Amino acid sequence: MKRFLLLIPFVLLVINACAEVPATIPPSQGTAVALTQTASVWTPTWTPTPDPPENKIVEWLNGELSKADALEQTLDARYLVTGVSFPFAPGSSAQIFRVDLRCECASSTNCCVPERMFVVLMTAMKGSKDKIIKQVPSNVGTLKVICYDHISQTNVIGTDWAEVKGYLDENVSGYELGALVSRTTFP
């Protein structure tokens, strides 16, 4: 008899599990569940994240800088882009187009002036403007040139990237761009 009493709860459990229970879900919740079920079977679409080729930009700029006249390199200075990066501006979704530019004076004079370095960089950018503009991400807001005298950082100079782009495309004059360029803090 004890065995039979132990079997009764098990039988009741099975019968209760098989019984039909009417749905108590409101129609609005049923619709919401159905919509999420539909969305879960959609195929996700992959969108590439732009990844500018910083090394290629460095190569293009140095290619243009190497075309400098031998007299300029002998009496003035040699310039070399040591790096390009696109860090995000602090607290913003905008990026900075950062160019690390090294200057080596040919004589003992102090020729590594940030404004001169900026002009030299703009001349180099003009030589490869189409390739460079195409590779710069659309959310870049500022161009910052980190100036080095040999290996020592001396200054930072920069301006709005849209103005630089306008200058490269010859929609902004050198006078206009020159008025907007300023020394800034280190990024």
C-alpha cells in the first residue's frame, strides 16, 4: 500500500503536465513576442569599419617630402613624417588627423619652426591630395601636426580639417588657411 501512495503524486504530476491549459497571455504581449521572433531570424548585415591605411599616408607624404630641392635640404632642413594616426578627440566622436613631423636643420640655425613645418606638410599633402583625402575618415574634425626637432617634441600646430581639405582642393586660399592655423596643446 505504501508503494501505491508513493506512486500517486507521480501519476498526478504526469496527468497535470499533459493537460491543456488555456493561454492567459494578452494579445498585445503575444504580438510583441511574435515580432521579436521575426527579428531574431533576420540575417545580420555586416558593415565595414573604415580603417585608414596610416602607413600608406606616411609613405605618400614622405615621397613628396623627398622631392625637396637638394639646395633646400643642404641649407634649410630635411623633413620626415614619422607617423600618422586618427585618435578620437577627448569626450567626442570626432577624430583627429595627427601627423608626427620631424625636422632636422641642415646648419646650426634654429629652422624647425612649427609654422614652417606646417607649410612644408601642406606642400607635401598637395602632391598626394586625392589619395590622402580619400583615406581620411569622414568624422575627422582637426588636423594636428606634432613637431619634432630631431627627436624632441617642440610644438603642436593645427587647424580645422575641413579648412585644410578646402585648401588642398583650392577652395580656401593660403591667406584664409594661414589665419586659421594656431599652436595648440599636445593631444
